[in-house]
Amino acid sequence: MIKVSVIGAGTMGAGIAQIAATNGHEVCLYDSFDGATETAENKLKKILNRLVEKERITQQENETILGRINFTKEIKEVAGSGLIIEAIIENLSIKQKVFTEIESLVDEDCIIASNTSSLSIASIASALKNPERVVGIHFFNPAPLMPLVEIIPAVQTSENTLTKAKSIIDSWKKVTVITKDTPGFIVNRVARPFYGEALRIYEEGIADFATIDWAMREIGGFRMGPFQLMDYIGNDINYTVTETVFTAFYFDSRYKPSFTQKRMMEAGYLGRKSGRGYYDYSTEMPQANEDRKLGKVILWRVLAMLINEAADALFLNIATKEDIDLAMTKGVNYPKGLLAWADEIGLANVLKQLEDLQTEYGEDRYRPSPLLKRMVAANKTFY
Ligand SMILES: NC(=O)c1ccc[n+]([C@@H]2O[C@H](COP(=O)([O-])OP(=O)(O)OC[C@H]3O[C@@H](n4cnc5c(N)ncnc54)[C@H](O)[C@@H]3O)[C@@H](O)[C@H]2O)c1
């Protein structure tokens, strides 16, 4: 079994190291900052102890998993790895520098992957002598619990690198989807309207946070409402992802960030982690207006925008329809795949909703995907 090295022992790196060690690999977890590997080791010990208490693993397995991980501040210890997964700070020039250093330490057949959420894999790979060995392997937080992993070949990635990387991650019992090297990959692109359209509905005064959340949960079947979820993710992180995707798409108005969320971030109302976001966690939660007619208007508008985004990702060959649907159910727990959901609702109904919004607002934000139009004209369904 190959040795796996993880670069960066933060939130994502520590989780990825846990997965690799649990799946039997010898793991090197490297971080350059003082105290980072110690923090990761202590956190991992707590997580594994809890798994023993819950009888998910035995004490023996706990010790074996920990024993497989070499927590280190010495980058040269990555030597001999068959797979490296980088999960350091989201900064292109720092990542390129680390990739160059790693390339000088490993054999030619070692795959070097990045867990980046927003940088292009092509730009990271371009720093290497052998860029064909680079691929994106994008986990979701918390990595050990979220089943989805997006695999992203860059223009430089060889078929061999892609096949090998996918088969290793599949062997870790993850659900892998292959996506083009475009901003937000599948999940962080297709999910944008879940937040953006909910914010817009609030800004127009159609409903408050609690009512929008209630509608999406109770009528739509989503596990969390958009405001609840933004508070959980953190308004700083969620806003940054939106802004990054918006910029990367050359300011396509579909992805325009919201001032409501920007002010939340500026005020330090980050969500659960700061005790206050859209909700104040020190007091009782506000009551939703449980008017089902209003709830359906809210759900229908957000859902039509999500389906449009999924259809457009398919139109532009970002991934297969199956992978787009899998990504949203396994990466962000949507109750159904968006394209399958569209078939259920009827594509003509989705298209009409988008056209009505576009007519009413005159905004490009609501333009229907050409694929939806073509499919409705040809009376087709996705499945
Ligand atoms: N947090 C998420 O939800 C999430 C999800 C998917 C992908 N990602 C991506 O994963 C990567 C890491 O994110 P995170 O949330 O784990 O960050 P984090 O801040 O928790 O951890 C980053 C770690 O990298 C270390 N580091 C920074 N520069 C380094 C260097 N030059 N050499 C070695 N170590 C260095 C830091 O000490 C820190 O421990 C980013 O690229 C991010 O876009 C994050």
C-alpha cells in the first residue's frame, strides 16, 4: 500500500490524514508552523477516543490508526510517498512554492494533488516540471464524515494520474465525481443560488430569515435552511467563496454577492462561531411565518435557480448529469439530485418560473440555461 503525505495540518489536512490512516496507509502529516501538528495530533486523539466510546472502532484500531501517522515539521519526510494531498493556505504563489519543493523530494510516479476550493488546478500544476502528475482532490468539511470528493483533472493532468487518483479515493469508500477545472468545481458553483437567492428574497422584504429557512426545510426537505447553513459555515467563509466565484466568472451577475451578507461579515456577525449571525444564538430563535403559500413561493424560486445552475453546468460539460446530482446529494446533503428533481417538477414549469423572474426583474441573473430551453422545446427529460 502506498505511503500518503498530507501537507498542512489544519481543518482539512488533519481530516484527510485520518481518512488515509484509517484506510491502512502509512501517513506523513506535515505542517511548517509551530504547534500545528501538535494541535492536529491532540484533536485527532480526541476524535478517535470518541469513536472508541461510540464503539465505531476498537481501542486496538485507535492505536493502529494513530501509529500510522507521522506528525512532522520536516518536509523531507514526504519522500517515498505515492500520493501527496496539499491542504495549506489558499494562496497560489505559496502553493506553487510548496509544490515545487515537494516535486524535488518525491519519485516520478508520485501523484501530487491539491485540496484547493477556489484556485485552478492548472495554475498550481504549472509550477512543476511534470505537471501531468498534478490533479485536484477536493474534500468537503468535515472530510472524514462527508462522503463526496471532487476529482479535478487540469489541462495538464495525464489519464494515468486521473485514473490512479480516482481509484485510491474510491478505495477509501468515498463517492467520487469528476469535474472540469472551472471555478467552484461542481458543488461550490451549483450551490450558489441556495444562498444568493435566499438573500435576495430577504432583501426584497418577501420574508424574514426564519421563514425562508422554514420553507426550505419543511416544504423543500433541505436539512438546513440557507441562513442556518450560512451561520454554520460562517458568513466570512461563505461570503468569500461567493465573491471568489463571482470574480472568477468575470463578474457574471448570476453569482453577485449580497450586501446583506457582506455587512454581516463586516459587523463580525459570522454565525455560530461568533455567537451571532443571521440569528442571535444567546436568545430564543425567532418564529417563522408558517404560511405554506408563501413558503412555496420561496422554495420554488430558490429551487428554480438551483436547477438552472445544475442544467447550465451540464450544458457546459462541467460534469455528467449523474455526477452533478451525486455531488449535491453527497457533498451538501440536498434531499434530491437537482436534475432528477427538475424531471419530477417538469422542465417546462422550471423554465416558466425562470422566464417569469427574468421578465419581471429584467436581470441577466435569471436567464434560463440554453439547455433547459432546448429540452423543453424537444419535450425531453434529464433521465
Ligand atoms: N475549510 C473548508 O471547509 C475547506 C473545504 C474544502 C477545501 N478547503 C481547502 O483546503 C485548504 C486548507 O483549508 P483549511 O480550512 O484546512 O485551512 P486551515 O487554515 O485550517 O489549515 C491550513 C494549514 O496549513 C498550514 N500551512 C500554511 N502555509 C503552509 C506552508 N507554506 N507549508 C506548510 N503548511 C502550511 C497552516 O499552519 C495550517 O495548519 C485550502 O486550500 C482550502 O481552500 C477547505
